[in-house]
Amino acid sequence: PKLSMFEWHPFSISSSPEQKIVTLHIRKAGSWTGALYDLAEIENEISILMEGPYGSVGVDVTSDRYNMVMLFSGGIGVTPMQALCNQLMYEHSTGVRSLKKVAFVWIERDPNVMQKHQWQ
């Protein structure tokens, strides 16, 4: 709301439902996301108005059918894949799902993005 009450932008949540903090990956690509970045630099917390979710995963990830998973993403498309990976790892650590292997491939054109990413 501090940037605009009537301008909306779609973003993907990159955290899983069990995580205590909701995270978003937002690429600084234009004037609006640039202003959001600048606001985040000076504000400790930012209020947002949220709507959704929209869309769904195209494969069955809720069953225990697969014990080896390979996730691919490119650029800012990492957000839904990171959320899915977080969810799978949570389910494995709590014994809900048995996983043999999870591979996560993230391809990014800009090497600076990879260096700035804070891995958790």
C-alpha cells in the first residue's frame, strides 16, 4: 500500500506452508519493483495486500508415489520450485514421506543473482 493502492503485481511464495516466515522472491526489473526494493532497504517490515493462490502443480506431489524428485527452474521461476522443495524436505524430516534423493537445478542468466541469493 505504501507504493500504490491500485497497482498490483503477481509474485510467487517461495516458502512452504509449514515454514513460520513467508518468503517471496521478487526480481528488481522495473520502476515498481525498484521502488519496492528501495522501500525494503529502509523499512524493517512492509505491509502487503495479498490475493490468491492461483494455479497448481502439474504433477502428483501429494502422494508418496515418488521417492526421487528432480526439480528444474529458470530465473525467477525458482519461487514455486523452492516452495515445493521446502515442503518435500519438511515431509521427509517429519517422517510423512520417505525420500531417497531430491535434486534441485536452478539456472540463472545473471551470475550476480546467484551470488546475492541467501541460501537457507
